Amino acid sequence: MTAHETIPIADQRSAEILISARAAFAEKGFDGASMQDIARKAGMSVGNFYRYFASKSAIVEALIEADLARMEQDFATIIGHADPIAALRETILRRMSDESCTEDGQIWAEITAAASRKPEIAAITARMEQRIVHYMCTVFARATGVEVETALKRWVAHAQMIIVLVKSSTVSCTYQDPSPEMSALLVRTIDRTLSEISDSVLKV
């Protein structure tokens, strides 16, 4: 998501703060950006800032909810598509090559690193990944004609693998220009992972 897109949360001031938080995290890192830095970027006093977000963990949670709201819209479109697997593949590849890849990658690299040190951040990011896994398994269920619970039992690992690949691609494009060979290998791996699910339709 770029800073110019509308963040789907109710309070516009909170949305503006989240844009400032993204900029502060990208500039100084998660640990390096203080609440004062974020408040300053938002043009607010620290005291007023704390009325909106009490901690950086609360900011991360709001950033995640904003991204999940956008993803939910994407998944709703994918699920309604005549070929959900193809639509999912197209959406994944678009996200990996989108111009916002570098911006998002830098922020999520910082948040992922913070999650390894801070249990509260780890819990927030784990909940995010669980929801994305559920969204993807819902797509798999729609594509194969099985119940969502069945898809969750069969293809959780596939969904988790795709998340790892997308996250790796997004983070890597932040710090280096991936080689064409690396990019092609990522795409092939995603294609194989999705093909295993598509091919299982004949076995269901």
C-alpha cells in the first residue's frame, strides 16, 4: 500500500498518523523511530499523539489491520472469480512486482525483525499470517469445491509457503535488486505450489 492510498480505518487523523509512522519506520527503523519522531512527522504534540496510539505495538497493529482490510477486498474479488487460483496467482505476482514493493518491504523487514525480539509484535504478526492463511484456504476451497475446514487441513502448509515466498520477495527487493533467475525461481515455486492444489481437484 502506498502512502497515497486511502487507509480503510474510520478516523482520518489516525490514518494520517499511520502514514507518518510508515515514513518514520522506513527512515529510522522500528527501534530507531521513537514515538516522538512519529508524532513530529504527523505534526502533532507527543501528548496529543498518545491519545491515538499508546505504543508502537498499537501502531503496528493498526498498520496490519489497514493492510488486512485491503487484502480482504482483494480476496473477495479472487473468490468471486471464475478461476480463483489464476486470480490468486495474478494478485500475488502483481504484489511482488508492484512499485510499492520496496516501501512495504522495508517496513515489514523492520516489523519482522522487531517480532523476533518483542513478543507483543510477534503475536500481532502471527495473527495477521493466520488470517491470510485462512483467506487463501478459502480461495483453495472455492477452487476445488471442498469445505473451508477441509482446505485448511489439506493446504495450510501451501498457504504458509506462499506467504514466506511473498515476504522474502518483498523484503529482498528492498535491499537488493533480485536477479532475473531468482525472480523466475520464486514464480516457478509459487506456480508449483498452486498447481498442487489445482491438480488435486481430480483427486477430491
